[in-house]
Amino acid sequence: MYSDRDNGLLHGIDVSNWQGSVDWAEHARKGVAFAFVKATEGGDWTDHWFARNWDRMRANWIVCGAYHFARPKGDPEEQARHFLGTIRASGGLRRGDLLALDLETDDGLRPDRVARFARYWCGIVERRTGVRPFVYTFQNFAEDGNCAGLSDYPLWIASPHRPRGRPVVPRPWHDWTIHQHANSPIDRNVFRGGRKRLTRMGFDPR
């Protein structure tokens, strides 16, 4: 069981089609307060569990996050449209919903091109939704230069080898926002702060 008062950390998970059917009621009962679910990859692939996950998270009062797996060789505008269109088709955004870019593969491109793709994608999503997306990445991938220019976007760092809430923060960031501290049997995350602070980083329909 998790608690919002566990050292000031809010607990969450992230899932994709690899997990299949997720028992969201059970996760909520155990104290999972937020979750990110995979929505899309590249310009045309949609996670077939996304709509169900999006609906069930909301029904169990879990803060909803959706993420896109970046394919930097592709067109960032096409991928952003695909991501946002998939969310619209599944009921759209509501107050406090979170968005993220999963940036962990270079598709064989140089770091400057990967970073340019990510900046373009994040800029499109932010302009169209008003939400500044989280950037999910790994320490080595970021420090190789693939995340240059993304320091204004909140860092969701995958650092399972570090104690919960104490990840190594790679350049260009100076601090972390979400720490993925475990990945077996399911990806587990913490956010430093409460539910209200987290949802303020999400969608605001005003």
C-alpha cells in the first residue's frame, strides 16, 4: 500500500500494451495516484489498450497521463497530430490530464536531430493543448545530447538503479519531476509533491 504522505512522494505507474488488461481498481486501492499509459508510437501506430486504460483510470480517480513513443526519423508534426487525435477519439482531455513524450531511441540519427525532433513535437503539443509535456528519458541517452534544448520541459527520468526519489539528473536538466524507480513487474514512479501540484501541470480547459 502507498500513501500520499510517503516522504512527500505521490506514487504512480506506467503501462503499455505489454501489460495487457490492467486492474485499475486494484491499483487505486493500493494507493496508485497517477499513471501514464501509452497512446501512440510513430505516425500511425495506436496502442489498442489505450482507450480502455484511459477510461478505467478516470473511473478510478487516478490522475490520467498519456504518452507518445517518439520515432525521431519520422515527422514530428504528423506524430503530434496522431497522438492528440488518438486522445480526442478516446474522450479527449479533462482538467489535470498529463501528456508526455517517451524519448529513448535515436532511430540511427545524430543527437542534434533527435533533440530537434523532440523540441518540435513538444512545441506543437504545448501550443495545441496548453500542456507542457513531460519528457521521459534515460541518463545516458540524455547526456549523449539527445535532449538538448528540452530543459524547460519537466523531466521524467528512468533511473531504476537509484533509490526511490533520488535519481541522477542528466543534462540539460537541473532537477527531476517524476522518477521511474522500478520496472519489474511493472514500471513504478514517484512525483515529488501532492495530487494538486501534479494536476496543475496538466490540462486546463480555461
